[in-house]
Amino acid sequence: MVKLIAVDLDGTLLNEENRVSEKNLESIKYAQSKGIEVVIATGRAHFDVQTIFKDTGVKTWIIGANGATIHQPDRKLLHSVPINKDDAIYILNWLEQEEFYYEVFSNDAIFTPHNGRELMAIEMDRALSANPDINAGVLEDAAKKQFSQTGFSSITSYKDLFESNVDIYNILAFSFDLEKLKRGWAQFESLQDLTLVSSAKHNFELEHTDASKGIALKILASKLNIPLKDTAAVGDSFNDLSMFKIAGRSAAMGNAHQQIKDVCDEVTLTNDEDGVAHFIYSLIRNTESVS
């Protein structure tokens, strides 16, 4: 019997227009009306998720920053695991030297370089010049999605962050240069205190090793006295793997990478076909038929 459903956001609950469809919204309300806990599990910051749901009448648990934070439906912080300060300095110093566009997720803001949009525009031009066959619209959509978040705050250098005691939960690096991304991955993959994941083709993300969607889901299920066998998870990307491994039932979106589909119990419809609603309603139907 499913008592807790974890739902990824980008590429999953959000459609290609970056919106939560009415069908998906109604399915969440329906699940909650049945006494099922719903948690949004995302790489985004919790305040960004709250903005997305601001006018919907829906309040859920939020696993944010890829599991580094858990917020209650009343917005109070339940759990957090910040990145060690020395690790954060090392990461951000390297990213700035390599001229990466980056985002630093904290309690109240997403910090980005003051020249972040310029860095991204330069990379986009280079990518299009080097590869004329690339669809410019795809790159523009990727950039647009990145900037669709709320809570941005501009900084001249990462050093600005360490003049105050700001908690850093997640560091995202973005590039249209796939070789540059590979260099970044190689630079950080051996760091023992950090988890390295990717949530989209053009990024990689770093959190504390004790922070992942799976760990956060386990903590939340324990807090709510829900056995993991009574949980379900749906998503589309590699940063969802940790929760797929522990959830009682897992579903990959129809638009997910084949590797993601291969590890899940089932494949639902795409994010433009209300795949989340399809999964939620099928879970509830199966639960009611068993009972």
C-alpha cells in the first residue's frame, strides 16, 4: 500500500513549457485526499519549488538541492546537510578559473556570477560555430530553463559568499561544452566528501556525500513512520537513481534516458503527456484493488 510518493520536478512534473499541468496538479491533490504524503524531490532550491506551487493551493514536503534539504509543508526546515566550507571553496575556485557558469544553492538565494549570462551566451555561440548541425533552439531552451528559477542573487566572486556564514547545499556547474563538462566531472569525482550527479545533459551537481534524494527520502519516510516498501518514486534523470533504488515502487518518465528506464519497475508517459498523473492514479487504483 503506497503511503508516500516522491516526485521529481524538471522533466517529470514540469512539462516542456516549465509548468505543472492541471492533470498533474489534480493527481497530487487526489493523492493527498487519500491520505498519501507527497514530496517534491528536486535539485532545485526549496523556495523555488514553493514559488512554482504558490497559487495552486497545494502544499507538499520538499526535498531540495538533490537531498541536501527537507522542508515541511509549512515551509519549516526539517533536515539539512551543507557542503563543507573547504570543499565549497575548492570547487568554486576551480569553476571560476575554468570560466564555468555556476549556481550556489543556499538557505535563501541561488548565487550566480555577475557575468553568468554572458558566459553562457559565449559558450552557446562557440558550440553553434563548432557544430553547425546543432539545433540552436535546443540550446536556447536549456538556457531558458536554467534561468527560469527564482531567487537568483548576483556575486562578483565566490569569495563574497564566505564573508558571511551562508550554508551551501548544492553547487551546479553548467556548460554547453561537453568536453569541458567531462573535465569538471573528472576533477571532482574522486572527492570523498561529495556526491557528484547530473540532472540534465549540460550540467553536473555537487552535494555533501550524506545528501541525495534517496537518503532524504529514507529520512522523511522514517520521520513519517512509513516503511520504504510503502513508498514510490517517479523521475527522469540520473539524480533520481538514489531514490529509485530504495523506493518500494519506481517509475521512469517516458522521456527519461534508457538507462533510467532500465532500473525502474515501470515506465510511465512523458512529461508532456501527464506521466506523473498517470503513475499516481495507477498506484492508487492498484492500492485500492489490493485492499
